[in-house]
Amino acid sequence: MLYRLFLGLLLFFSLNIIGQENYPQDEFRSPLDIPLILAGTFGELRSNHFHSGIDIKTQQRQGLPVFAIGNGTVTRIKVSLYGYGKVMYVAHPNGYTSVYGHLQKFAPEIEAYIKNKQYNKKSYEVEVFPDYGEVKVEKGKVIAYSGNTGGSSGPHLHFEIRSSISEKPTNPLLYGLEVRDATNPILNKLFAYPLSKKAQVNQSNAKVELNFSKQKDGSFLADKVTAIGTIGFGFAGFDRQDMAANKNGIYSVQLLVNGEIYTDYDFEAFSFTETRYINTLVDYDHYGKYRQKIQQCFLAQGNRLSIYNVLKNDGKIVVKDGLSYSVELLLRDLEGNLTKAIIPVEGKIEPLKIKKEETKTDTYVIAKKPNNYDLGAAKVYFPANTFYKNFYIDLKKGKDTVTIHNSRVPAHRNFTITFDASAYSKDERKQLFIARLDKKLQSSYASTYKRGNSFTTRTRNLGTYTLSKDTIAPKIRAKNFKEKQWLNNYSYLSVLISDDLSGVDTYSATLNGEWILMEYESKKNTLTYNFEDKVLTDKQYNLKVVVTDNVGNSSTLTSTFYRK
Ligand SMILES: [Zn+2]
């Protein structure tokens, strides 16, 4: 009985210390048969989201065999031009689902199964949900080959382990996969934030950067901070595993005040519904200005993340005159490598030297309420809770443009911008689209919904928008073959496609009038047809490729070749 109690307590404490549930340790194998070197960790801070898996480096190559990490059944396969590109989901009997993304292709049987769907649907992009048990896989069998498809900027395997029921992504390194890591997390910068109305840090009412230096014991010591009122801290840093220089995310962050934990969060798991709240964990204004992500160790306005294990007083410290505080920042990776910084704080009322006032405009947005604005050229509608906090928004009316503040304020929800195109003729309207203008006035296409004279886009990007015209049809040309050529030894056909202004919307290709699958790699502007797809029995072939841009301009390439 006592022994049981002891075991129970031991389990209770060890769970509490690590803050993890029991993830199966010996059930899964590695998805690759090379040493795991990571280009990205779970929870890593990405643009508008936390990274939901690990990115495993594939030796700068594509086509490495990808293995099922356990027995299971394929529950979903998606082929997309964006996101995970070609991706496979395998549900395992232990309640977890493994996800393999940016694949080059699937193992032959699964590839044939997907090709069949693609030819039936006459579309490169498909998504299928096989019935449970329809496509089974075995632990250690090849299920696919690694690639670079979708929104991937270099060959790697994006690998996830989700809870099958909640679909919550969990940290794949909690399942006993071996990744060598003897490197401590790296602390780049420290910041102190005055948070209450009359708070100050080092005689400033705006955030200040803190100097720190390395001590003999390896920890960092910051210069003493004088402060008064409610303050918080933030840091910029990254983690590195062995064998690679990649700047990856840090697993766990703790902030202690006089030995008491004020903030404790880690990347054990999160949910997709909360991932965009990353914009409240990082100091978004700072990110907009300097492209550097400060993780705020206090709960900023609008933050609804569930990653916190402890949050005392929202991670904020109330500094009183005459008292001293020892603030400790602890950064850990999953191997327990620790980086520690100590920030001595002294409560002191001092004259304010650096005074920063909020920039005021005519328009104060109440985040909780829906807001409508008429900006001449366009109307803007922000639904309730588009923003995380109330602020003075800068709205500018141009002759043909509208400027909605700037990109340093994040929007959580989509808002709408509606242009009136009645000044244009019906023919002109066809070629018009809503464009977002960057700082250099380069325009990019914003998905434009047209209803009569009313053109609307839904976006979460603040900035400058205008109506732009695209009169030029897409360009198409053969890449690896010529007109009237014999292509007996060719294994594939390659065609280059591009569109300057509004961008490529759709494409389709036929061979002697029959639809053929061409895989679109938008990073390389190429369409590829694989001769293995069909048994060709004719001698002369007419290839026809039609490409349409986002306003409906279209181009056609026709070419004849021979093959026997
Ligand atoms: Zn990834």
C-alpha cells in the first residue's frame, strides 16, 4: 500500500516536473533511415503560426525513402500546390496519427491509387480520405519519398505526430526519436517592458533592451534594472541541435521572480485553432520593424494560448519602491540543456527620461466591436475581434488607393475591403483585380470576388490596396522538347508557365484530346507530364496546354511530337 502510494507520488511528481503525459516511447520508429538532423523544431515561431512538426533535413536531396513509423491505416492523402504539398496521414492503433509532408511522391501502390483519383477528377490537386483499413501500412515499410512540394523552400521531410481524436499536434521528439543535442539554447537579446500606465524601466516608459554578459558558471547576468510599477520581460533566442547550424525553436521557457515561477510554457502540444495567437506571444510591433521575434514572458492583450503550465499574475511583476527582485529566465531544450539569465531589479522612483507617447489618429478602433470605414476608393469592414487590442488606426484615402494602417499591427481575423469599380467599362472590369502594394509599390494579387461593380477581398494583411489591371495573358513555352520532335527516350515533358501581374490561376493539358496530369511546381514555374502515366499507342501526338490567369486572360500552347 505504502509502496503504491510512493509510486503514485513519484509518477505524480515526475509528470508535474516535465509537464508531459505518457507518450509511447518504444512504439514508433524513425520516418527516415538517416540520422535525424533538424531544420525546424516543434512550436518554432513561424509567420502567423507555430510549427506543428519537426523538419528533418534530407541531405539536400529529394527521393529518400520515407517509412511508416508504426502499423496503421492511411486516413488522408492530399496533393496541393500550397502548404504541405503532397502529404500523407497514417492513424496508428495507439491513438496517434503520423503526418509526412512535402513528399516527392508516394510508394508505388499508393501513387497509383492517387493518380487514379487525379485522372478521375482531372486535377493535380486532390484530397482523399480512404476508409479505415482501405489503405493499410506496416511499420518500417516505405510509404513515400521525401521531396520539396508545396510551401517548402528546400528538400526536407515535415513530420508530425497528432492525437488522432483531437488532431492536436504534439512534439514528435517526445516519442523516443533520437536527435543528438548537446547544445544549450542561445539567448540573443533581453528586453524589459513597462506595462502599467505609470510604469518605468531604466527611466523609460517604452520597452528597453538590457545588456547582459556571461558569468563563470555559464549563466548570463544582466545589468541591474531600476523600475517601478508593473513590468514584464521578453527575450529573443533560438535553439540548435548538433550537426546543423539551423536556428530552431526553444522547447521550454520559464520566468522566475525571487525563486517563484511566474511564467512557464513549453511546446509539448498546442491546437491548430490557437496557432495564430502566436502574434500575441511575440512582440509584433518589434517584429514588424526589425524582423526579430521577441517572446514576451507575460500575457499580452488578446493572448489566448493554452501553452502555459504556470502563469502567475499574467507573468507580470509589480515592482515597489525600495524592494529588490531577482528575475531568472530559464530556456531549455528537450534534452534538458539549460540557458539561464539573471536580471536584478531594483524598485526605485526616478524621473522619466525616455518618454514615448502613443501615436494618435482620428480613429480609435475598439477591437471587440465591428467597425466600418468609408475610405473613398474603398470601404473597409473589420468584424468584431479582428484585432487583439484597441488602438489608434491610421486610415489614408488616396485617389485610387486606400492605406489601412501598416503591417506592424496583426489582424487575427479576415476583414474585407470593397472597391467600387463603376468608373470602369464592363470590358475593363474583367481585367481588374484588387492588388496589395508593398513599400516599393510592387503589386501582388489579392483574391478578388466580383459582384457587378463591387470588388471585394478578404485579408488579414494591413497595408495599401488598389485596383490594378492585368491585360497580358500568361506565357507558356516548351522546356525540354521542340515542335515535331521524336521523343522516344523521353521520360517526361516539361513546360514553363508564368503570369506577370495577377498570377496563374488554372491550367489544363491534353494529349490527343485526352486529359493528362501535369504536376505544377510553382517555385520553378514548370508543368511536368510523366510518360509512365499512360500507355501510348499512337505515333503522332498533339499536346495542348491552356493556362488562365486570375482575371481570366488565357493562353494556349499546342505542339506536335512523335513517339513509338
Ligand atoms: Zn515543417
